[in-house]
Amino acid sequence: MAADPELLIDRRRLRRKLTLWRVLGIGGLVVAAGAVGLRVRAGSEGIGFGAVRPQIARISVSGFIAGSEATAKLMKRVGESSAVQGVVVSINSPGGTTTGSEEIYRNLRQLAAKKPVVAFVDGTAASGAYITALAADHIVARETSLVGSIGVLFQYPEVSGLLDKVGVKVESVKSSPLKAEPSGFAPTSPEARAALAAVVGDTYAWFKGLVAERRGLSETQLAAVSDGRVFSGRQSVPLKLVDELGAERQAVAWLETERKVAKNLPVTDWKPRSESDFSLWSALGTGADLAGFESLAARLRRIGEETQGLAQGGLLVLWRPGAEATP
């Protein structure tokens, strides 16, 4: 049976209306997404439609420190922002690699040349994380925080006994006896151990020199705090490892009184812009987040960061509770 012409016309009109509403709906979503993105950026970097709002930037340093181009770029943006009047570096980390810790220290010192910087130990600032705190011009710590662990560590697995049990022998042709030592596939020779000890000793001397310079310690005072142990915040004040006990409010108050930063400015989180860094651990962390297990997600991501840092090799300035001989 032939379709009614009026019915066909009505259907065409309905299709046109539906198409129009779809276009309008998609356009609305695009505008909304753009507005949300701008709002997020405005909240994290003090950028909005109108004038730039004066603020104090908060940069958080947590987890395993391995060095990050995104973090370096973040500090550069903070230093160049006319909105930022001062910077609070909030630290809660056991440390990480020597190179990563040195990098974040250098970047913070460059930032401190442009903006007043104060460190706030919100939990732990051990080893490499204490190097981070040294970059600030003033250090505030909670009474029960952990500070210090001034020392350097070189760890590697030695699996020759296991290989012997399974009947595996690893052979190598080297240009010299100390090439690629320690290998982990054979007991470390006295010569290789001495060479590694020299590297560790040299880096340890650099770390101690940094502490002495930044904290104004004498040789006697430095010797008392540089044996690898951690100290509570309360212990750290008389030892001159930190300047003041308190919370973030005290860190902000120091900026206001000592660096003449305007009072009652908002403290705004500045975070690295996301970079493509997909890994098994990050995927597992995302899955745990979606399932509502936030603490598990954070732990999985920390494992991923530490695994990535350890895979790069090199020396560590890391505090590991419970491990044997880990300064």
C-alpha cells in the first residue's frame, strides 16, 4: 500500500528536527567540556576569564622521586606566572634516585630565584625528599613527621647461588675486569666493590655538603645527623634539619611575614600536565580507582613509579623501613 504523502512529509520534518537537536546537543557538550577544562585549569593554575588572581602555589612532592620532565615544566610555569606570589612545596616521600632528587633540587632552586619558596613536611621527607626540602628557604614540619635519612645506597640482586641450583651459567667477554660490575650473576669482586664504594662515598659527600651549606651546619653538627637515621619533626628543630614545627598554615605565615607575601591569599594546587605514560601498574591503578579502591590505586601507582625508577639503575637516596642497612 502506498504511503500517505502527508505522513512522509511529517516524517521528514521529524528527522530534520531530530538532526537539529543532535547537532545542538553535541555542540552543547563541546562547549560544556571546554568550560569545565578552563575551570579546572583556572582552579589549578589561577587562570580565568578575567584578571589573574594572586595566589600561593602548592607543589606536592610524594611517592618515589625519579625525575620528571613534566615536573620540571610545572616549576617553570609556576616561576613564570604573574599570579603566583609564593610557593609551598608539600613533601611526603621516602626519596628516590640520586639523579631524580638532584634534578628536582636544581629546578626548585631556579624557582626560588623568582618566587619565595617554603617547604612543608607533611609526613616524610627522607633521603632524596630531604634534598627536595633543602631547596626551600625555610622548612616547616609536623611534630610527628620523619626527616633526614642522609645517606646513599646502591643495591643490586646477586643471584649466582640460584643460577647454580638450576644449572645456569652466565658467561661474558669484557673489555676490562670492572666493566658491567656488579653483574648480579657472579659474586662481586673486591675491586668492583671498592669502585662502587668510591662512587657511593663521593655522592654521599655531595649530599652532606648540600646539607651543611643549606642548613649552615658545622662538621660536628653534620656528623650528628648524617649517619642515615631518620628523626622526628620535634627532634629535627634543635638539630637544625628543619626551622619550625607546624602545619601548612605556618608555612604560609612565614611567606607572609618574612617574604612580605600578601595575607589571606588562596593556596592553589599546581599539578604537572598529564603526559602519556601507560604501564601495567598505571592501568591497575586506574582499574582500582574505578572500582572505588583509592588507597590500593595509590599504592599500585607508587609501585609503578618505584619500579620505573629502579629500572633506570644508579644510586638511591631512599629510606626503606625494615630493610637491612638502608641509609
